[in-house]
Amino acid sequence: MSGILLTLVAFVIVLSVVVTVHELGHFLAARACGVAIDCFSIGFGPRIVSWRDKTGVEWRIAWFPLGGYVRFSGDDNAASVPDNADLALLKAEIAEREGAEAVSRYYHFKPVWQRAFIAVAGPVANFLLAIAVFAVLLATLGEYRRPATVDRLAAGSAAAVAGFKPGDLITQADGRRIKNFEDVGRYVILRSGMPIDFTVKRGDQTLNIVATPTQVEVVDKINGRAKVGRLGIENVSRSYHYRSTVWRAIPDATVEVWDQISTIGFYLRRLVTGQISADQISGVIGIGHAVGAVAQASTANAPDLKTMLLGFLVGEMVMVATLSVSIGFMNLLPIPVLDGGHLLMYAYEAIARRPLQAKFQAASFRAGLALILGFMLFAAWNDLHRYDVFKFIGGLFS
């Protein structure tokens, strides 16, 4: 029972932080552009407590903690892009109620570049949050790494067939620098069936070895069952501790975030082109399980409360940064409802000199919403299979 409670608490904390920072990005960008704002809510549903600041914005904490939102004044259109007829009506209502000079404070009457800036600010805030978290962790705790050497080869593995030998030092993969053994694993894991050109140092020689990772199914406590690419190499070298200097922490963290963005983009590209199966897509259930597993692993065997809380904090910081990158990236996809969909509509408006017609907005909004809901259901189905929920339920009746 304590494990379930820890998972729920960790999940609420992680998701609330990530979504609140995302919405705060929109809020601060809107404030910088002089947009009138009605409400900033942490959570959904009925309010628990609320107050107004000196600018008239209502700050609210609501009962359902998974997320939050910022609501701009006059933003009743779900797509946030009304057409000319809606704009004319809204403008007349504002002018009658508050005077003609108040119109320029409303979101829909801001220049299109400002609206685009506000839309992109949410994902950017997520990326900046991830960079800040990774920078703090790298500068304080650092991380343990292993040199990218091949110590052992599995018989008949992809690496053995390609010509790797014990003692080889991997320096590049497809021209990309490899700094440690963990880099090799991260690069290979999504490239099953794809030839990879490795640059290898063998004694005084520098060789190029092309190896094609094979797909294997693995099971771990965090990700459940997953299909990944493997070369069949092992590294048993002693780990070394790497900690960034204060001046290197932000650049190192930025590289880490960019690597994660590139990995997500590469995965989606392979998915769309049919090179890999969609059964590895994970959703809210998978995220919750991963967050809970990290929380339990980081607090297990803690000798005292202080150590347990520190382990919990570090584990949750890592999950906040990782999930923040994913949410920032996914929100930039050009799908109506998401920030990327708004950016696409603003691009059309900038080129055509007018907003998209209301009927097309409504149709695209419904299509985007259906796509997102369908994706969430599909991801939930994958999660149930990945964590053997159906097998567990079946076992109850067998």
C-alpha cells in the first residue's frame, strides 16, 4: 500500500511541476506582451483557494492536481484563433464594455508574432526547466560513467559478427562523438535493424566497423517490457565519477536536453515511416509507473529519513527533467489543440493576412482532439500490455 501511495504522490508532484512550468511559460510571455489575463490555475476543477494580484489576475489552486492552465481575457474559442467575424464581434464587445483603447490588450488583437511567441513559450519553458534541473544535478551530484570500451562479447551477437574485439574503444557512432559506454547504449537502443558505422580505436589503429543491432525484448522495473536494439557488448570497467564545473553545468545540461529531443524526434521518424512498431509508445499509465518505480528505487534501503528524502528529491528531479523534455517536444507537433497547431495557424495567418475560417478551425480542432484522445487510448492499451496487466487479470480467473 505504501508503494502505491508513494507512486501517486510522486506522479502528482512530477506532472504538476512540469505542466505548471509549461503554463507559466505562456503566462510570462503573455505578461511581457501586455496581454490581459483572467486566471492562472494550478490544477483543474473547483478551486481550493484563490486570490487576485494587483493586475487583476486570479491565481487559483484547484482540487484535481494533474495539470493547470492560463486563461487569457476573452479567450472563449477553444482553438484560440477566431476568424474575422468572431474578431469583429469580440472587438465591438470589448470597446463597448471597456473602451476602444482596451482592445489592444486582448490576446486575439496582438500582432501574430506576439501570439506565436506566447504559444512557443510553453515548450521553451519546459526545455529551460530540464536544462536547469540537469545543470544542478551535474554540478552538485554529478554522475557515474564507464569508458566506452568493449570488455566482453556475446557469442554470435551483432558486435561479434561485425568484427568487434575485446579491448576496442568506441569513439564515434555514425560520426557522432561517443564519450562513455552509456552513450553507446542510448544510441543503439532505438536502432535495431539499422547499420551503424562505429569508429573504433584498437591499439594504435583506428578502424571503422559497421554493426547492425538486433532487436531483443527486455524487462525492467521502470519501463516494463520493451523491445530495444542490442549489440551484444559488455563493459565491466570500473565507473568513474564525472561532475560538471559551475561553468560547464549549463552547456553539459543543454547537450543532454538536445540529445533527448533528438532521440524523441528520431523515434517518431522511424515510427511514422514504419521502421519500428508502435507497440512501444507509452502513455499516462507508463509515465506514472516509471515515476513511481524511480521514486521507490531512489528511497529503497535508505538508512534514515534524511537520506530517503534526498533520494526521493533527486529521483523526482530526474523525472521532472525527462518528462519536461517530452512534453515540450510533443507540444510543438503541428497538431491542432497543441501549441504546434497554434503555431501552424499563426503561420497561415501571417502569410494569408487573415485568420483561418471558423469552420476550418472547428474541423481541425475536432480532428486534433480526436487524434490526441485516440493516441492516449492506444498508449494506455500498450501500457497495460507492457506491464502484463491483462496477464495478471487472466491469472485471477484461471
